[in-house]
Amino acid sequence: MEANKYKEIFLAGGCFWGTEHYFKQVTGVVETEVGYANGITAHPTYEQVCTDKTRFAETVRVKYDPQVVSLQFLLRLYFQAIDPLSINQQGNDRGSQYRTGIYFTDAADLPFIDEVYAQEQSKYQQPLAVEKHPLQNFYPAEDYHQDYLDKNPNGYCHLPASLFQLARQAKEAK
């Protein structure tokens, strides 16, 4: 398949190390990249993002083959890996950079995002804390953050290892 046939979605799910590692396991995901999305500073550093003053969220760019895996399937997996009611916190990570969010670049994806979001919302009495916005900007994180858990297999991760196994085994019924 040609490279331009791939699609992208940007997912903020707390610390981007685990979120990236999770989505890398999914069949149909062809590339991931960690970075900072929807903030107010040009080319922020990790240290700047951690100050809570840049308005960036730690985010993973997920590039996928829609012939193999649908956006809806990826979003259902996403909701399994986050606490959708938690504000500015996932696991032990606290701060606005750890908020949850779905950031899209193609307006045609919004009906699919809305569909999965509504399904998830129906499970709860209170509103979801997951942002749903067009991507305003995305800056790749520093090299040492890319593929962090591959480079540091015993590194910190807020996600349980069982989720990585779930992602490796997840197959969409087509």
C-alpha cells in the first residue's frame, strides 16, 4: 500500500511512553511517534511541557493502515488503556500534560470518533474528561522519548503489561 493511503490519529493517554508502546503492538499500526500536541509554545522541550504552562498534552501520533485496522477499533483500544473520567492524570502521572485527548487531522474522521466516544460515554453517569479536538499542532518529543520502552524494557510505565498483551492479540473482525 502506498504511504499516502495511511491515516493518522493523535492520542493523548497520559505518559506517552506507555501509550506509544501499547499502540505499536496493534496489527495495522505502521508507525508511532511521541510528541506534544495542542499547546501554545513553538517547539517545546520536555522540561517546558512539564511546567504546566505550555498547554501541551503528551501525545502519540498513530499512523495506521485503514485496510487492516479501523479508527473505531483503535479508539476502542484507546479507551481500554485510559481512565476516561480522570482530569489531568493517568496513573501516578499528574499535570495538564497527562490529560486525555483525541486529536484528528481529517474532519471525515469525526463521525467515527463521535460514535466511539458516545458508546464510551454511555457507560458513565458523569461526562468523559477526554478532549476531542482538531489537531492544532504537534511537535515530536526528544529522541530519548521515542520508543522509550523498547530502549528501556524495565522503564517506568503507568500501563499494566497485560494491556500490551491485549494489544498484540487484538484483531479486528472484518
